[in-house]
Amino acid sequence: MTGPRKAKSTRESPATVTFPADFLWGAATSAYQIEGSPLADGAGASNWHRFCHTPGMTEEGATGDVACDHYRRFAEDVGLMRWLGLKAYRFSISWSRILPEGRGAVNPAGLDFYSRLIDTLLENGIAPWVTLYHWDLPAALDDRGGWLNPDIKGWFSDYADTVYRALGDRVNHWMTLNEPWVVMDAGYQFGVHAPGHRSPFEAARAAHNLMRAHGAGVQAFRASGRPGQIGLAVNLEPKYAASRGSRDQAATRRADAYMNRWFLDGALRGGYPGELSEIFGEAWPEFAPADFKLMSQPIDFLGINYYTRGVVRDHPKGRPLSWQAVKPAKRLTSVTGWEVHPESLTRVLGWVRERYGDIPLYVTENGSAFPDPPSVRGKTHIDPRRVSYLNAHLKAAQSAIAAGVDLRGYFAWSLLDNFEWGSYNKRFGLFHVNFATQKRTPKASAHRYREVIRTNGVALSLSGKPA
């Protein structure tokens, strides 16, 4: 690995700081959130398709059946990326498009869709960054136990190998999993995401099998002989104690272990934080030492998804996880209820470097959902709070680089308003999507990001207004 690269000051002003010359500017999406047509051309159903079609599981019965219709409109969307000036596009592959049963026979039409998307990206000078698993598991595998079945390590390895061999001649950057913590916590601990389970016993097992699959996916990549790099994308949320009291401090350490250290320690240290056995109690199983060796296969980079911080207070005994989040007073929050706290992005990037060393880092998701007012004469949606969020977090990323963090790229979440895992009312997109007509309209934040990319960050030292 190369060492940290410090940002360079320009001659215009001592306060003007640009990003490194080779800094990677991108945007991100995921398959089920934007593609639509989930069963088209021989694809199999996913657990998210099943979850959304179960009454009462999503807001007003929302599904990903149409979403942004990206499956049929991807060329138009690549044109939006080119207008932004993106250097890279991070997207995920639907496992059940490739293997309708999750294993066995390959669906050529599914591979062809992603092949055409990748070719179109490359023709427009945009590098494809591929995530193999962004939460949508083939329903056929869910029927076999999903992430609770230890055999899923092999299923994932076979799926990954199929994709590497089909697309690896044009893809140089891969991520095995996106946010395994969310799959565990929302899918198996609290049941608000697919598959909708609520069991700490299952959550601990699912998390471990996710990490075993990650390691097997890395192994399959190395064995394929393809050039390129492979990593993992995790969501991190710095934890702050609500008070200096010992109980709140201890609760904060538990919350940090549960959300931030669990998967990173597994991938980068070959073990889990000791607090987890305290958190889960009798639900915490014994794990085979060989599993930790598997999950800590060396990776080439780490993706960090950052949205907010967490303020933690001790919770009375007997309650789930024995801590609770506190909403700070007089702080701006987004539609999701997340506090806007850009300084914690700098903090978490520095913390990763301090704890895990100088592994190359990318911010693989960062964005905000705010109400978007109507467009101005059908041309631009003025979204000042999202513009402010973008400005502040990019400056926070600059600060981390200046402090010696080896941060190599930034992917805005998200390119488009999309199906936000149960609702269409949380809009994160740089482009507004009219879901009735599928018309895409740039927001002021899209214009702002375009100018930041064009100037490699210099625009952040100027007015916050889009060019």
C-alpha cells in the first residue's frame, strides 16, 4: 500500500485546498433501488421483491417493480453521469438476475444487461465500480435459510466467480458486500428490512455468515486471476456519549462495538470486539478459528458509507441492546431523522486510519434526504439544504486528507431519487425523478457537484451557489 497523500494548496489563496490530482469523483446506486423490472428476461425473485409484496411491510405498499426504470433507461442515466463529469459509477448487481435460483444455471440475459451497462460507462469515460451484494438475496436461497445457512459462503463464492469471469475483463474495482451491519441489524435483529426476522440468535449467525461470504468472495477474486482490486463497503457512525457518566460511556462503547468495530475487526483484524458477547449474552455463539482467517483475507481498499453520528445513552436493563440513541437538540436533521454532522466524517476517517492502518479509503456513500421544492420552469430543483450538506461533507473529506488520511475518492449517494427501502418519500438523488413519468431533472446539488468535480474541489472555497 502507498502512504497517505496530502492535499495541495493552490496559489489563488492560502485557504484554497484542492483534492489530489487523481482523486476519484463518483456517484452510487444499488440494483433493487433503481433498476425496476425485477423479474424481466428470466430473472429470479429476490427476498426484497418478496418482502415488498408482503402486505404491511412497506410504506403504502411501495415496491421496486418500476423504481427508476434504470433497467430500460440506463443509457439515459449514463448520459446524466457524463454531464456531471463523473469519473466512476458505483452500482450493484442483482444476484437473482444472474442466477435465478441463486445457484446453478446462469441467466445470460442478466449478464448481458450488466455487460451493456459497463460498455456504455466505458464509452463515456466512466469507470465501473461493482458491488456484488447490496441486500437483495435470491428468494430461492432465502428459502434455504439465506444468511443463516452456513452453505451460503459457497453460494456467494460461486456467484462472485461467475460475475468475475463474465465482467472482469472490464471491471477493475469490486466490493463484496455493502453494509453487512444493515443486513444483520435491519434484516435479522429488528425485521424492518428483508427477510423481516427478529431474533438476536439469528442476527449473530447472519452477521458471521456475511463475513465468511465476504472472505470467500475475496478468495474467489484472487483465484480468478483477474487484474484489479477488491474491497468491502461498511457503514460507520461515530458514537458520542450523551454524558460523562460511566453508564453512558459504557453504553457508547457497546454501541460502537456493535455498529462500527464488529465487521471491520472481523475483516481487518481477524476477530470480533469483546463487547459483543456482553451485548448478545446467550445468543452469542462460539465461532471456528478458521472462519476468522477466512474473513480477514487481505483487501485492497475499504469503502466507508457515512451519513450521521450517533449520540448514545444507557438503556435500562432488559431492553434491546441496552442503549438508546439521543436526538441532539437544535441540530438540523434530514427527512430520515439523521443529524447533519459533517465534522464526524473527518473524525471517522481518521479513526479508521488510527485503528486499522493506512489502507486506501473511499467514501462510497454520502448524501442526504430533504424535501425538494418544485422545479424552476421544469429545469432545476432548488435544494439549498442538500447543497449545504454536500459542501460541508466534501470540506470534511478535505480535512481528513490534509490530516494524512489516504482518502482516494468520493461517491455521492445517490445519483437518482429512488426506492429508499420501503418508501419513495425519502429523496437522496442529485437528480429528481418524477416516478409517474420517469423524467429526470437536475437539482441545484447536481449543478454544485458538477462544479466541484470540474474544479477538483476548488469550487468549495468559493460561493456555495451552483455554477
